[in-house]
Amino acid sequence: MKVELSFVLIGTTHTGNIGAAARAMKTMGYSSLRLVDTCSHRTDEAKARASGADDVLLSAQRYERLEEAVADCHAVIGTSARPRNLAVPMLSSRELADTLNTLAANAESVLRVALVFGRERSGLNNQELDRCTHLVQIPVNPDFSSLNLGSAVQVLAYECSTGLHALRDTTLEAKPALPSDGAAMERLFEHLQQVMLQSGFLDPDNPKHLMRRLRQYFERNRPDEIEMNVWRGFLSSVQRPVSGAHDNEVNPDPSE
Ligand code: SAH
């Protein structure tokens, strides 16, 4: 049905790049700009580079952590100049809009999507990549693959504005449910970790990559609301015998 896009910039160090991103967004009709741990966006240089997209620039929301910036999003699209963590699907910029169209196909409510852009020098770190449901690369010269941040925002904003369908055929029968949002995913990971610590499956002194692998596994295919309830219910059910084990011992079935 409807896709709502937010552009998330992480750790941007050049204020002018934030202005350029705002300008690129506005030319394609987008306005939701989220800034995670970036330099200031309220500077003369940012304003100059925004070239009239001051409204987008000045309404930007600031966050300390990526999790907070994408808590309401059903899909988190990391962007990268080079192939990175292949635990989630890597798309080309041309494939992005169709992937989002499929995710949003005929869903009853709005699909909220975050497009996440990394630092000028080092891009996105592994922890941030692990919070992405998909990765996107703009195909460029393999020997010189790094675009300026504002240019990368421009290309992806263009692809989305031309490729996303505003309305879908609502006569289709199947109504796929939306993937869970970021906040629900964080609660699932916390719950999983709690249960695995309690059961002894996760050794806090030697966690290896267990939580990271599980995170990548679930991010690749986020459960919808009903599936999430099943997972959370299952986790609670295995927690109960752990905490209630003692009761069972001291209070055997009186009918026996
Ligand atoms: N040196 C960094 C590149 C940073 S460029 C690196 O190698 O990762 C700053 C940001 O612009 C990147 O984090 C990414 O969000 C975006 N970007 C630059 N080139 C891109 C490309 N070819 N495809 C997708 N995103 C790109």
C-alpha cells in the first residue's frame, strides 16, 4: 500500500553534507530526515548546501543511537559503497524500489522504511549493519566506488521516487502482514538473550557470535505480528518452567 521513507544519517562529520542530503531528499519529494550522532545541522554551511530545503533540514530529528532512529520502521536498508555483511540480502539501487513494493504489497497499513547512510570516512560499522534488514549498493566504478554522501542520498531518493508505487491493487486476496518494527525486534532479541542465559545455552563468559548470528537470521526475514507473538509466547513458556521448577518439586500433584 503506502511506503513512508525516512533518511537516516549516522555519524556525519561534515555539516555541508547534511544540507546536501536535505536538498537531495526534497528534490525527490521526501522530508523525513533523522540524524544519529552527527555534527550540527543548524549551521550556515548546512543551510547554504540545502539551497532552499531549509524546512527538511530544520525539521530533522536527532537521535543518539540507530535503534532509536529506526524503532518505528519495518524495513531498515543499510547503504554501502562496498559489499559488506552478506548475512542480509544485498540489492542494487535499481532493485530497491521493487523489493519495497513487494514488502508493502497490499499490506493494510503503512510500511515504514529507513534508508541508513554511513560516515564519510568509514561508512556503517558492523553493529549498525546487523540492524539492517537489507543492504543496498549503488553500482559504480569498482575501482572508485565511494560516492559523496549527498550524491548517494540523491541516487536512492530518485530510485525510490520513480520506482515506488503509491497505490497497489487492493483487490488481491492475500493481505501479507507487515514485518515487525525495530522496537519489537529489539524486545525479541532481549527476550531471546534472557532465555538463553537462563537455560545456560548462552555462556556470558564465552558468547562467541551467538546473538549476532541470531540477529542476522531474524533481520533477514522479520516475523510479522502474529509470528512475533508466537516467538514471544514460546520464550515465555520455556521461562516459566525454569522459574517455576522449584514449585513443582515441593508441590506435587495432590491427587497422586
Ligand atoms: N569510505 C566509506 C564510504 C563512505 S561514503 C566506505 O568505504 O564504506 C558515505 C556513505 O555514502 C556510505 O556510508 C553510504 O551510506 C553512502 N554511499 C557512498 N557510496 C555508495 C554506494 N556506491 N552505494 C551505496 N551507498 C553509498
